[in-house]
Amino acid sequence: MFTIEHEYDATVVTLVDEGKAPLLEDVVINAFEDCVTITQLDPRNDEVMQITLSLTQLRDLQAALNLPEGMYQLRKA
């Protein structure tokens, strides 16, 4: 299950883990104009962990999900 919310400066997508236990904490993705942040609560220490991806890194991740093992460099056509 997931939710989508449009805020003033970002689109927020929340991914909720469903199914059989053990379930993981929700993942929250904030898409800003110049970057994307991904946050998730770490239940071991009760801290929110966050990573930030540039739009280039996000593009590379999108491409990587559809490619076999290897090293790649995307180039503009």
C-alpha cells in the first residue's frame, strides 16, 4: 500500500509494508525540485535515517532497475 500527497514544495510518497510479519517500517519519499529524500525509522535505535539522491542519481537508479549486472554510464542522446 502507498499514499501520495502534494505539499507546497514536494510530492510525498509513503510506502507501507504489508503482508506477513515481520513487517518493516514505512518508507517516506520526498520528491523536491532538485533532489529526492528517502527516510525510514530505524526501530533498533528509534532514529529516522535519511538519504538524499540527486536527480541524476535517481535517473540512474531508475535505469538500473531494468538492466542486468554490469557497469553502465547513461549519456544524453
